[in-house]
Amino acid sequence: YLCQFDLKEKRSFFGQRKDYWDFLCQGLARCRQEHEGIHFVTSLDKLKTPVGRGRAFLRYCLVHRQLAETLQLCLLDPESLCEWYYARSPFLSPKRRAEILGSLYELDCVTFHLAL
């Protein structure tokens, strides 16, 4: 829900609504980061919507203890954040962003056994 909060509505060329999955893919591409989770999620034929792909990606990152680092890479570019999120998003506040990332780094100590 945090990734969807105050997300601007964007559409693809074919009219499909974009979601935080698209934001994460774009953010990692800008950082020139090849992420195994992106490859894994795009290989799953059952996932048809950006929200489904985004959830699968978040589960992948939790299982592999990469969520904080991955999200931090996507939040590095302030212009991209403003392009994807409205002003109320906690990602646009440096203080809130640091709190979120700090909490996510604490999650790295937790072992998740989620169905991918």
C-alpha cells in the first residue's frame, strides 16, 4: 500500500494503467541495475497485471532479503519520484523516506518463506 499511496495515474501506450511495478522497473533501469527479481517476475506467465507483478516482486525481494536495497536504488532520483508520485507521498519526504528504508533494512534480519 505504501508503494501505491499518492501514486500518479499513468497509462502505457496501449492504455493499460501503470503501477508501482513500472516505477520499480524504471528506477532499477535508471540505476543500470540488472535485478534477478525483475527477470523472475517477468518469466511468470500467470501474472497479468502490474499490481500482481509488483506484489510478486516484493515477495521475491523479501525472500532474498533485498527489499530495502532495491527500494533505495529506486528512490535515489528525485526527478523520477516527482514524475511518479504526488506531493503527499512519504517517498518525497527525506525524513519519511529514511524512516521507511531504516525499517526495511531491519526486515533483512527476518527470514521469509513466501510462495513465489
